[in-house]
Amino acid sequence: MLKKLSFKLILAYVSLIICLVLIVFMLLGALLRDTHIGMIRDMMSSNAQLIELALKNKENKISDSRLKKEINTLSEIMNLRITLIKTDGVVIADSDVKDIKHLDNHLYRQEITAALNEKTGSSVRYSNTLKIDMLYYAQKSGDYLIRLAKPLFEVETSLSRLKSLILNVSIIVIITSIIIITLISIKFTRPINETLEFAGEFSRGRYEKRILNYSDDEIGILQNALNKMADTIVGTINEHIFEQEKLKITIESISDGIALVDNNKNILISNNAFTELLSINTSMDKKLYFEIIRNRKLNSNIEISLKNAQRSSFEIDTTNERILDVVLNPIQSKKSLQGILIVLHDISERKKIEQIKSDLVSNVSHELKTPIAIVKGYLETISENLDNKEMSKDFIGRAIENIDRQNAIIEDIIKLSMIESSTDFQSERIDIKNIVENCIEILTPKINQKGLTVKASFKRGQTFTTNGNQFLAEEIFFNLIDNALNYNTPGGRVTVSGEETDNGIIFKVKDSGIGIPEESIGRIFERFYRVNKGRSRSTGGTGLGLSIVKHAAMVLQWSISVKSGKSGTSFTIITGK
Ligand SMILES: Nc1ncnc2c1ncn2[C@@H]1O[C@H](COP(=O)(O)OP(=O)(O)O)[C@@H](O)[C@H]1O
Ligand SMILES: [Mg+2]
């Protein structure tokens, strides 16, 4: 492009110079020709006067042949064609023509007419014989006219000399001007070149580039303005990047999954929560949403939202067993749809809690209703068989057992809800070794009845006092030891151990009992969950013991874990420091 610009400059200048040369050539040519002709004419005028003098009074006395000879001599000396013409136009003698009889009447020749009127006359005419312009000069002398003629060879020679001179000068001028113009155009185009280079680099994203050597002319001002413009653009870009960063950080800090799909179905923005919730592990950069999202319900709803530009909300199940609440929000600008904002909210926990709650309600009502129905049954049978005292006694005993069971359930429910809802359990120094020993003492009748061996193994010299709450700690250890007894085998063993570590005191309640099936391990802390309902009931269990343990540990901020196999179960509790 720049080459074109300098080429255009050179072309314009060269054309201008050629025009100037042509004009000069034409003007000079005309001037030279006129001057030359004028000079010849002056020379002819003097020669005509000389001829007039030479021929004075001779024309009547000398013969025609003598006159012709005189004229020829003069013509040779003067290097002119001399013609003598009478005032009526008849040629008397001609230095170049032998037989004058064949010559036309010259009366109407331009120079003759002029000479007859004004004494002298001249004209320039093209000679067909000589193929050149001729200058004719006529002068009246008495009753005849002297006419001189001269071919304009010299003029043409001078002109052609002038032509070649001008041509040579023109070539030199053109070559010099091409060199000068090229140098000038290089000087002018260099800053333009720099500016173009800068613009190219800038458009390719090299925003730090600036034009360094700017001159103080208009191009310099333009370069300066471009540099300022670049600064402004870079500033705006930086602001934009900063805004984008802020937006990104904001979006990333939201725990809900967020993504923006434009109306060309491309995913523009998304946060980590979005990819995690939908288990997406490929890059989402400028990809179509249905290439990335593998959830049919979600995809078909996005499709509908993009068509109808309507807000919608619904729930979806994901492949990683989560339940998500989805909101599709159309984004409108100037009444046209720009895209859809997808918001995913993980409601798996809430759903689980809702499920547990509804299970709890049905469990509680079931657990409470069953003993009442049984008691009612016994009482009805007794009232129908009042005479049968033995049976009545037996049934009354069983009714009391069921009432005790119901009582135990109610007590456990109250205890659990108290632990769950109360926040003001006093923190106090408690001695766990002491608590464990008390529990074992209370449970001794059961231990003996089942023929089990229970061992408390606390490392000597270590203290097992920690921060906690007496009531909650008693609940934890009582329930764990009670379970270790209840779900044991005849002649089995139970060991309760304690060990001080850097992280706190580790307690273990280990039994050699029936163990817990693997699929049930995750559920034993749920309310009313029992692996074997019959066995639990026969031990007087309510199905709430481990729920109480879990909540008590949560309040105390202790950790609890369980390991179980065929050879028994082991609960581990780690207290705080
Ligand atoms: N030490 C253990 N060995 C085997 N199973 C156990 C043990 N502890 C608890 N379980 C199982 O966990 C269930 C829930 O325990 P828990 O909440 O104390 O209720 P329960 O009143 O039935 O004892 C029990 O029914 C039992 O199936
Ligand atoms: Mg129990």
C-alpha cells in the first residue's frame, strides 16, 4: 500500500514535469521559430534593397538573359531565390526557374498582394516541391516587385537541436526528480509505515506497543493521537478485564451452579459448582450446551426456554445421585432474547432431610402405636376371660412390658429432641474412665445374665479427663456399651479402651458380637434404624440409641466412627484436646 502511495507520488510528479517540459518546449519552439523567421525576413529586406540598387535603371536597358544572369549571380551570393515580378503579377525573371513562361501569375500570392499595398510583404508557405516551409518576402521597387524566397531549413535544424536539448534536459530533470521524489516519499512514508506497523501490532493484541519517533508535523500529531487512543483502549480493556475478573470471582464464590447459554446455544460463562454438580469434565469453552450437558430433562427445558424466552423451574436427578433445583432465566435486552441463565441449586440434603423427617413421623407413629395396639389386645382378651386368672396375669405382665417399651421410646424421643434442640450444655471437666466404669456397673446384671466378659482397659498413668458434658458423655458410653452387650454372642467379650494422643483421647468400644452388615453401617445412626428389629426389640432397644450417640457427639464436637466385620464391631470416639 505504501509502495503504491510513493508510486502515486512519483507518477504525479513525473507527469507534472513532463507537462511542464512539453509546455516549455512548445513555447520555446514557437518563440525560436518567430525570432528566426524575423531575422531572415530582416536579412531579406536588406538584400531586397541591395538587389533594388543593383538593378536600378538596368531592367529596361539589359536583355532578359542578362537580367536572368544578374539575378542568378545575386541569388548565389545571397543564397536566396530571387524572382522579379511585374506589378500585374507576370514573372520577369526567376533565379531558380529557367523557363519563366510556365510560371503562374503571382499577383495573388500573399506577399505580392501585401507588397503592392504596403510596399513590403511576407508569408510562410509549405513548398510541395521541397517538402519544407518557405519564407517569401516581396518588396515593391518602381513598376516591378522583387520577391525573395528561402527554405526554412535552418529554422527546422535549430528547432530539432532545441528539441534534442530539451529532451536531454527533460530526461535529466525526470531522473533527478524521480530520485528526489523517491527520497522525499521514503521520508514521508516512513512515519506512515511506523504508524501502520503499530496499528497492525495493536490489532494483533500487542497492546504495549507505541509509536516512538513521532515528528512534529501532522503525521506526528496523528501518531501522538494514536498513542493516546491506544492508552485509552488499553485502559478500557484493563477495566473490562478487571470487571470480568470481579464477575468471575463473584460467580465462582456462589455455591450454586451458574451458567450462561447465549441464543446461539453456546455456553458463555460457567462456574466450578456448575461443572461439579453436573459431573462435567470437559472444557466448556465456546461449546454448544448439549455437547456438554448430558441431562435430557435439563437440555429439553433449555431448548424450550430459548424458543419461548420463558422462565421455568424444575427438579432434575443427576448421574451422581444428586437432586438439583433448576431455574432457567431468560435474559432479554431490547426485547430480544440474549440467552438463558441457568441456576442449579443442590437440594439433595434438603430432600434427604425431608425424607428422614417424613420417615420419622411415620416411624414415630408406628413405634408408638404398636405397643398401644398390643396392650389394647391384651386388655380386651383379659376382659373377655376374667375367670382365667393365670392367663390374665400373664397378659397383664405382657401389657406392662409393652407399656415399658413405649415409655422407653418416649423417653428416648424426648432425650434426642432435647439434645438436638438445646444449645446450652455446660462444658465441664469430665472423667471418662469414671463414666465408663459407672456404665459397666449399671450394666453388670445384664453382663452376668448374658455370661459376657467386659474389660475396661485404660493405659496406666494417663488421665482421661477432658472437656465435655457429663450427661452427654454418659449417654454416649452407656449406649455404645449397651449395644456391645445386646448384639454379642454368648460368652462374648467387650473391651472399652482409652488412650491419650496428641490429637485428644481415643476411646474404643469393641465387641466380639454379631457385627453389622456392610450395607447397614451407613444407616445405623438413623432414627429407628435397626438391622434386625426382632433382636433389637428383645433387648429392649428403641432404635434411637445410636441417634442419641451421634447427636451428643456432635454437640461435644467429638468424632465417632465405626468398623465392623464378622468377628465383631468397634466404635471409635475421639474427644477434643
Ligand atoms: N455393637 C453392635 N453390634 C452389632 N450391631 C449393632 C451394634 N450397635 C448397634 N448395632 C445395630 O444398630 C442398630 C441401631 O442401634 P441403636 O440405635 O442403639 O438401636 P437399638 O435400640 O436397636 O439398639 C441396632 O438395632 C443394631 O442392629
Ligand atoms: Mg441400642
